[in-house]
Amino acid sequence: MATTNPLQFIQQVRAEVSKIVWPTRREVLLTTVMVFIMAALTAVFFAMVDILIRSGLQGLLNLFG
């Protein structure tokens, strides 16, 4: 690796940071809302799967036990 002096490094870092495109407040809000909605849908899905598996196993245990 080629070594650069600290001044060049800081200049390169500043040049790269200036290329960053930050999201707008609206984009952040919409993305956050979508994440919460998807997390809620996933929680409901796995809760339903859990209920189905539990009731199926209880039915089997009641049938044979």
C-alpha cells in the first residue's frame, strides 16, 4: 500500500464525504414507517404460524394421550 501523509488523507476523506447524498426528512420518515409496518406484518405472520403449530400439536397429543 502506498503511504499518504495525514493532510492528503484528510483531503481524500473530505472529498469522499462530500459525495454522500443524504436522504431527505420525508424519505427517512417513509422508510421508518415502512420498516415498522413490515415488522408488524412479520410478527403477525409468525404469531399465526405459532398458533397453528401449537393447536396442531395439542390436537395430536389429545388424540394419542
